[in-house]
Amino acid sequence: MTHELKILPEYFNLVASREKTFEIRKNDRNYHAGDTLILKEWDGEKYTGRVVTRYVNYIMYGGQYGLEDGYCIMNLKISNAKAVLD
């Protein structure tokens, strides 16, 4: 499934530069590994026009390890190609 999401500039820049490889979100969209996130930079009033696409490689659901129930942490990757293991 594809999700279009707002993201603030300071976080957008970190995702775009590949420093930030995760998203913590309220799980109000039933996120799953394999989903596509279209992250649209939002300055608090309007979209800036900058967009990055990331794929959810792994997801940890809330209710464990201190993450509140109803939230999730998604590991982001740039390509949706599957890794080949030797």
C-alpha cells in the first residue's frame, strides 16, 4: 500500500540525506512491511514541493519496548528491491 505523509523540513532533510532511516508514526493507517511512503515536506502551512519516496523494510508495532500502543517504528529503505542472501 502507498501512503502520502506530511513531514517537517528538519526531518525531511534527514530522510533525504539518508541520515534518518526510520519513521515513528501513529499507526492510524495500518502500516505494514512492504508499504511505500511518499514523504512530502510540509512547512507547517503548506507543502514545499519537495518529496522523497521510501519503502518500509521492517516495522515494530507499539505496546512493547516502551513504544506506546497505537504507534509504530518503520525502518525505511530507498529501493523496494529484495536483498539476495548468500
